Amino acid sequence: MNYSQFLQMVPEATLVAILVILFFADFALTKSEKKHSVLSCLAMALLLVQLVPCALATPAEVFGGLYVSTAAANAMKLILTGGTLVVAIMAQTWIEHNETARRYEGEFYMLLVSTLLGMYVMTSSGHFLMFFLGLEMASVPMACLVAMDKWKKDSAEAGAKYILTATFSSAIMLYGISFIYGAHGTLYFADVARQLSVTPFTIAGLVFFFAGLGFKLSLVPFHFWTADTYQGAPTTVTAYLSVISKGAAAFALCAILMKVFAPMTRQWEILLYVVIVLTITIGNLFAMRQSELKRFMAFSSISQAGYIMLAVIGNSTMGVASLMFYTLVYVAANLAVFAVISVVEQNNGGTTERSALAGFYKTNPKLSFLMTLALFSLAGIPPFAGMFSKFFVFMAAAQQGSFWAYFVVFVALINTVQSLYYYLLIVKEMYIKDAESPLPTFRSDNATKLALDLCMAGIVLFGVCSCIYEWLNSVSAV
């Protein structure tokens, strides 16, 4: 084996180095009084440095095609790393106020980096088993993060539901991969794409593979675990699970459908039409019924997953660029909402009921305003970046040109109006409803302020700076 090939896997190699550094730092600082400040600063600094190899990485194909890094994959890694950095900043408030999290702070950062490494491998896989290994590298540490507050009943339940669902979905995916291998005798993406023919065997493999990944994306009807897991997991982990994990899975599914299953476009487009309509509609309908903020955001994220999948319908370069841009904007807006929810949770006895926000504007006007901007971006209201991200995925889907593609876009547009209603329920709670005992006025810590500033900058600038979408469009064409 030519070990020099590892030098072409720069983002993954540097992330492994970060993982090793965090491990030894946690070991060395075990009895230090300054462990929290040193370890948190080190983790955030290393994730910030990690943006450099992601930005400078060049396309490469090594180990006989097991690892295939493209310009689009490197751009997606940059987005995922940026989102993970914001999550690490957000986590400071939770770690300071939670005894279990403070005790296992080193493990938290290592698990965070481990999941990110798995997502890197997913996005740069050139082989089905390599992709599966990356998926498991991301899923297993994520289950540990979900159950990290293990003395809390809801957290333990959330972790159990997540790991059981992840195991079941992985088994389904492996079953689909076995069909693909039985039909073609290879699992390399390029070889399968060259040999692929539409037979009942390959259709079964496609359906099982799609179903397995549908669990990771919370697409309907594979979404049942989402609300309970989001509610039980620590809020910071929920934020990470809702955007970073979902973005990586969406990009990987998009790449595999467009490249590997390109000869079966007609078959998987029909599958996508049905799943997208169900996902957006059911996600919106159930979001309206939620009074608990984290469950509310769970069904909101289910609906958002449907919008992300719209970009895949067009089967074009614009679709890939739109998916990455939507993920980028979604990271900024969703993390901003969860940052505010986390602050409310810390100052409301650990509960996150929507009723806790009644009269929030009177006591905390700045946080109320930032929450409103983030919700408006998620709803797609101009001039925020969320409006442009939805516009691009609609355009990408409409490029397909068929009646059913236009119908799906029409349903998505109708649901956008519906989503505005339930996002406004939170705005109404903050600005219009009165409370006998509203939350007191409180000051956010510096970490929360920094996370919110970064998210707000993204919500505003990503919609104004057209060069960002143009860059994503250019790398998608490579």
C-alpha cells in the first residue's frame, strides 16, 4: 500500500490529528482547575483551523477509488465544519450549567469531532461500503451525544430510540447494498453506474438504500424517531443533529442518486415526488400541533428536509449548488433558533414549552428580535437568506420540466405559506401574548452572543452576497 495517498486526504487527516490532540489534552488536564476554559478554547481553535484544509483541499481519488474527493464535497465539508464550530461555541453555556456535561466535556468534543469525521467520509466515498462506514462513524458517536445527559430520563430514552432506529435503518441500507452487489458484482460507484440496468433487482436495491438513508434524513414515513430524540437530547446536541447531520446525509444522497443511479432517474424521481410531498405536508401539519419548542423544531426540520430534497429532482449542477446553499442558510437560521431556545431553557428551570416565551419581548427584546429574524428566514420571508435558498431549490426542481415536478413545486409553495403560520405562532407568543410571570430579564453569556452574531451575519449576508451561491455553483460544475 502506498501510504503517501493519505496526504491527499488533507481534511480527514487534519481532523484525525485534532481528535488525537483533544484526547491527550483531556487526559493531561484531568486534575486541572482550568480544564474547562483550556479545553473549550482548544476545541474551538482547532475547529476554526480546520476550516483552512477544507477550503484549500483539491479534488483527489485515492485507494483505487474508495475515496473520491470533489470540489463540491470539499465545499460541503467547509459548510459542515463551520456549523460544527458554531455548535461548539453554543455548547459552552450548556457545559457550564450542566454537571454531567462539565464532567465529560472532553468526551463531548471528541464525539463531536468523530461524527464530523464520519460525515467527511460519507461525502467523499467512492464505494458503498466506504459510505456505510462513514455513516456509522457519524451515527454511533451521535447516539452517545444524544444520551450524554444520561441521568435525565428523556435523554436516556432519546438515546435508546436513536440507536435502535439507526441500527434498523443501517440494516435496511445494507440489505439494499447487497441487492446492488448481487446485480453487478461490484460496489464501486463508478463501476455500478457503468453497469447499471433497470431490473427488479436493482429497483429493490435502490428502494432499500433510499429507505435506510431516509431514516437519517427524517423523511416521511421514516421520521417517527425524530420528535422524541430531539426533545430528549441536550439542546446543543439537538441543534447539531438537526442541521449538520442532516446536511451531510442530504448531500451524500444527492451525489449517489445523480451519479450512481443516473440510469434509473425516472424510478427514483417518482420515489422523490411522493416522499417530498408527504415530508413537507406532514411535517408542517404536525408542527402546528406542538407546544414544546424542541418537538416543534423537530417537525420543522422534517419539513425542511423535504425542501432540501427538492434540489435533487432537477438532477443538475444547479440542484447540487442549491442543496449546498440551502444547507448553508439552514445551518445559520436553525442554529440561531436553538441558541435562543438553549438560553430560555437555562433560565426556565430546564423546560422549553412555547408558553414560556409569553411576554418575552418585554423582558428580553434583543433575543426576541433575533429569534424573529431566524424564524422568518426559516419561513422564507424576504429579504432574508431563507427566501433565496427556497427560491433556488424551487428553480432546481422546476428545471426537470415535467408536470409532476411542477406539481411538487406547487405543493411546496403552498406549504411555505402554511409554515409561515406556525412560525408566527412563536412570534405571537413573544410579542402579543401577556404572561402573569414572564421570564426575567437576563444577560446572555459571551459564547451565546458570539454564536448568535455569527448566525445573524449568515442570515443577512448569505441573502445579499450573490458571490456565495455563484461559488457553490462553480464548484458543483467541476
